[in-house]
Amino acid sequence: MKKDLLTIRDLEREEILSLVDRALEIKKTGRGRPQALMGRTLGLIFEKASTRTRVSFEAAMARLGGHTLFLSTKDTQMSRDEPVKDTARVLSRYLDALVIRTYAQELVEEMARWARIPVINALTDLYHPCQVLSDLVTVKEKKGRIEGLKVAWVGDGNNVAHSWINAAAKLGFQLVLACPRGYEPDPSVLEGTGSNVRVVADPSAAVRDAHVVNTDVWASMGQEAEREERLAAFAGYQVNDDLLRHGRSDIIVMHCLPAHRGEEISEEVLEGKASVVFDQAENKLHLHEALLERLIPAL
């Protein structure tokens, strides 16, 4: 039976921890099972620009012996209003799994509903599950554990923040999100979470005694028209040396990249000793290898 990854809620706690451990094993040994996916083809349909997500998925599939086919939505008949259900059923006969990076969560959900192959959400405006799964790999790598930690999120209550909320709900670590008024996470995403997930307005309160602090750009793709308004709203939410003084002495700083240095994060912190952002970026490759191993059956 095929399994999709549309949000982290699609995974059980043990599945998340198993993927994290497998990614770290792959990183340690150098690669996943050699030729495990020989003869398999992964499709990538991207409506949004990408560096790390595209390259890491393509490299992961190649390291497993498989092939990748990249499609921009404008190069498909979806750009001419072909129904998603038709595209899904046709691609299921050509491909062994499908990765989608787009705007609407509803699109990946409909694609998964009609596809006979695994569908992976590589980013929507609502969730970014693969990013946070690879971030959990980095947390485990640097801290030796995930359970019992305090993770701070400073900035926009966006798709990455939503996936952190999903992860905290599944794994039980403490997550405190500091967001300006009007930019908090979607209430529907917070619904049903426990006391280990909190939203505050004060960044220093979120970072206080935190093991991990995470941030992202203040204006994401598709929000360029809001840039000046957002810059004003997020003043005081920069991750910088002053803010880090409220965290633990061994705090690590994460950012999914690309970063706007001098906006959501200072140059000094991004390049400083607490920063793990480039290990974090690398770990997308290892998590994607582990994920593709898990979701695509070998021939």
C-alpha cells in the first residue's frame, strides 16, 4: 500500500524517529543502500523556485541508483487547466513517486488522492514537512536527542513553523513560537496541540533557556508585495547576539535558507559558532535518501 508525505501528521512518532536515525546512519556511512532504487524514476513538479530541495532530491535519487525527471508546472498540461486528477493518474503510470513544490496544499492533497504512487510535499504555503524532518536530523546530530529539548521559533508563523508545530505535537518536545501580532501560525494548525506548544509575542521569552532557535525569511515566495509592511511588523524579531544571550550557552541556530542577512538573522550569528545552517542544509540530502528508501519499493 502506497504511503504519502503531505504533512508530518502523516507519520507516526516511531516513523519520524526512524527516518531521523536512518538519515544519520546514511550520513555516517556515506550513502544509502547502493542501487536500491535502480530502475526507479522520481518525478519533481515544481511551481516555486528551489535550490536545496531540488538538488537534494535529485542527488538523493541518483545516490540510490534511480533517475529523476524535473517538470516545471508551466511545462505541463496543468498550465492549460488539465485536471489534477488526470495528471495524477497519467503520471502514476510513468513514475514511481512524485515530489511537488507548489502554493496550494489542496493541490498536493488532490494529487495524492488520485495518484497510485507516493506523493511527497516538498513545500506548500501551509506546510514544509521535508524541511522540518531534515531539521530534526540536525537537532539529533548536534544535541544527541530530540525529546526533552526546548526549540524556539522566532519570526513568521509560516509553513515551516506549521511543520515544527506538527513535529512537536508528534514528538512532545517543547516548542515556543514568537510571532508579531497578526503573523501567528494558522489556528487550525495549532488546534489539538498540547501544552508543549506555545505562541508568544516576546522573542526573548521564546529563546529563554532554549536549546535550539530557528528562524526564516520574513517575506516568503509569493509575499513580495507585502515586503515593506512585513519589515516594519518584524522589527525586533531578528535573531542576533543580543537575543541569543537569553538562550542556553550551547544553543544552536538554524535557518532553512536562503537567508536575508541583516533582516531575520544577523550576519554575525549566521556565520557564528552557534550556527549550524550549512550542516542543516546538507542533512536535507540524507533525509531525502532515507525518505525515498522508505516510500519507493525496490524492484
